[in-house]
Amino acid sequence: MTFLFRRIENWRRNRILKRETISDAIWLKILKQLKSLQGLTKEETTRLRQFVILFLHDKTIFGAHDLEITEEMSVTIAVQACILILELDVAHYDGWEEIIVYPGKFILDYDYADEFGVVHHAHKIASGEAWLAGPVILSWQDAAGVDAKYGDNVVIHEFAHKLDMRHQGANGFPILHANMSTQVWHDIFSKAYAGFCARVNRGQKTTIDPYASKSPAEFFAVFSEVFFEAPLVVKHDFPKIYEQLVLFYRQNPAERLGRVSA
């Protein structure tokens, strides 16, 4: 049954790839603009383009507040989402369909229950939000990445949450591969998170956004951002975290930077 399903899915994907495409001009422009894409091999770039086509076929991107979504905007969002699953599969984003894009930052106003069943009210200004089995919400101003701070990437952040949510919700413990140890992941991330939170609470300056101290889920999402956007920071300051992210994403962004330098 699994073999048959794979054959049907491969047939579906090949059919989509034959019928749908991305403008060459837009594709090349985005490849040059985004830091997380620098150093990709020709084979990786080809596969990424295919994943973006499949992603855009399966997802619907809506503009909020009369924002018109262009092809360039759609591809810009999709390519940043797909760089995370370049060595995984687009099926990692199954189970939900919508991406909602606001022109700029937006207000979140909702009630939610914590792990103890206590209901809280959230009212905050946000540049991105990911919902379990629901949409990803983005600020286009931030998703475009034009004025992003070093290491920041709201699209990678929210889609890292989506990968995390595949296993018991967002908790900083995504589904690991067979060659990875859940105990090692837990020990490394727990120790690093505790140490990071201690530094933030003491008011010490950190190379990583202090927002990572908010929860284990945010710790994973923020470190995923920096892993792709500024990999040498994670590799130098948090080498064990870097090693685990290399295993999880099956990518080595620091190595790709070496190709660019060469």
C-alpha cells in the first residue's frame, strides 16, 4: 500500500511539474536576494525550484487588507519555506493549506489554554504566527526580508514551528530521523535553553535574539532562523545545537558559505 501510494504521489508531482512553472526572471532575482540560498549547488537549486512549484500548487496564499499577492511575493515566501525541507520532503507541510499575508505587522487578539488548562488572553503585535493544523500568517514587510536584522527570517521561523508542530504541537521537539537520538536531542537542547534563559534573565547580551528564551518552541524556531541565515553564529557559539540541526535538516549551511567564499 505504501509503495502504491508513493507511485501515485510521484505521478501527481510529475504531472504538476510538467504543467506549472516559475518565471526565470523572478527565480533568479530571488536566488540572488536571499542569504539563506547562497552557496546552493545546481542540483540543490533545481530540487528547491521543484519543491517551490509543488508547495505553491498545494497552498493558497491570501492577501489581507486588500494586499495583492504577486507571483514574486508567492515565490519569495515559498522558497524560504522550502529551504527548510530541501533535504526532507514537501509532505512535511501536509495537513494545512492557507498562508495569510498582511502588508505589515498585524495584531493578534485571541484566547488560548496553556498545558495546565488555564485560559489566557493574547493581544500583541506580530510579524508572523503559525497555527496547529491551521494557517501561517505573515507580514509581507518582514517576509520580504529587505530590512531584516542579521540572522532574522520570519518565514523560516514560522515554518520551523510548522515542522515542530508535527509532533505533539509546538514544543521544540520535532519528529527526529531514525539516525538521531531523542535523548541526545533532549539533553542538548534542554541544557542550552536553560543556559540561554539564565543569560537573558541576567540581562547579558546574546548573539541570538533573546526571544528564543520565551519557550522551547521559540528556542527551536529562532535557532532555525539563525542556522540558515547566519550559520557560523550557531556553529561557533552553540556547536552541539548546530550538530543536531545539521542532522535534523540534513543540511550544512556553514559549509555552503564556504562554497561562496571559495
